[in-house]
Amino acid sequence: MTNPFYHSDEKRFRSGIRILFFFITLILIVGAIQSVDLGGWQWFLVIPISYAWYRLNLFLTDQRIAKSSPWHYGGVEPTKVFFQEYALGWLIGILALSLVVGISLLLGWYRVVEEASLISFNTEGWRFEEGVQWYSLLLLLIQMLAVGFYEEVLTRGYFIINLHEGLRFGLQKTYVPLIAAVVLSSAMFSIAHIFNPNASFWSSFNIFIAGVLLAAPFILTGRLGLSIGLHSAWNFVLAGLYGLPVSGLGWDVAVWKLEPIGPKWWTGGIFGPEAGLFGFLGIGLSFILIFIFLQLRTGQIGIHPNWLNSAKESEHN
């Protein structure tokens, strides 16, 4: 009789159990860190702690201890190339979203409430307070760095690696399991946002496409650097630079505050750009920039060889 929880041949828990365990424990860990009152600096702890737990789970539940395993580092290897791709993710996020913001302003669908100054919202409305808001913006940046990191090692790193292996069903020599893993991980990423304020069908659709976007660099490079950088940049550029909601959540500090005055199908309304054509266009531009930059850097684009073998197959060879 087949054990639905444990794979006796691989001597490890099945992928669904591994994913569920890591998802629950990482969310609890991040939630516990957030509950610590360190004036916003607790987000600094999220990256090292979530990384340590990520690596530990690659060993505990997946037994990827051999350095010959393609996923020994889980796509987060501290190398020069990794950090170059991380910076590239930030550059792509800034360029893509700033271009869409520029288009929106030219169309007259946003207006700048405050220009070239840091602003905050209080009972009197939006106003500039020198000094204090630079500090608040720094805390927002730290939070977005942490969110981009832990969400990527969860929904792209752990999910796709384990879904890819769990969905093979004798199809090791095709890309079907990998495509299915990307689709399912993107669906999970979208579902995780459906309880955000003012979520809608279009916000869920765009976030699903964003999941595919963030998976693409991981599939092409075998590293999460570009995905993490782009994810953090997307959040910080929308919230910290332009004062726009991120996945339905508003923030109280920004360099410029943009107010949507155009059609909801473009601006996304209360949920923010991710529920409108603004977000879809930003995702599309990011796709284009990823392929352009990777083509320029490597001279060729293709599926990274890490996806050709599972950890167990590599260890047995």
C-alpha cells in the first residue's frame, strides 16, 4: 500500500507534506518576528532567520545535504553573480514601474499630491516633515527587502523545487512537471493575496502573472537573486517612491504621493496598480527587460541545467 505521506524509495516525506510543513512554519516564524517590538528594525531579522530555516528544511525534509545536489543552496548561493542578479532585479523593477508611472502621468490618470519631498499621512492630511520621514522610509525599505526575500524563498524557491520533483510521475525527460510547478506556485502566490483588502478577480489574475514573472529568472538562471531583487523593488517602488498601495495595503511614507484620478481599469482603484492595467503593463515590461538583460549578459537564454535532475537523482549518480 502506498504511503501518502512518506516516499519509501526516496526516504523522505512527499513533496506536498514538505511544502505544507515549510509554508506553515515559515509563516509562523515571520509572524513571530513581526510581533517583536523593535521599532520596525525587527524586519532585519527576517532575512537571516528565514534563510537559515530554508537551508535547514532543504536538509531536514529533503535531505539535500550533498554539495553535488543541484539545490544544495536552494538558489541562494552567496556569490558575485547572485548579487549582480539581485541588483539587476532592482534595476528592472525601478525602470519598468517608473516608465508606467510616467505614462500614467502623461495620460492624466494620476496626479502628484506632493513633489520631491518626503511626506507622511496624519489627521491633517499629507504633509512634509524633514528628517523623521527619511527614517520612516529607511524602515519601509528594510521591510520590503525582508518581504521580497522570504516570499521568494517560499513561493519560488521551496515551492517550485519540490513541486517540480513531486509532479514528475515518470515525466522526468519533459518540461511538463516544471511548467506545472510554475503554474501551481503562481496560483498559490495569488491565493495568498485574496484576503488582502479590496482584492478582486483582476488583482488575483495580475498577481498570478506576477508569480510567473518572478519564477522566470529562477528557471532561467537557477538562482533566486533576480527574483528577490525584483520582488523587493516592485514593492518599494510602488509604496516608497510613489505612495501607491501594494496588493491592497497602503503605507504612510513616500517620496512622492500619487493620487489615482483615472479609470479603475488602469489604476486598479483602492487595491492599487496590481488590480489594473498599470500592474499588467509593469509585469510585461519587466518580462521584456529580464530577457533583454539576460541575453546581453549570457548571450543565450534557456532552462538552467539544475532543473534537469532531481536532488536524489544527482546524489545517486
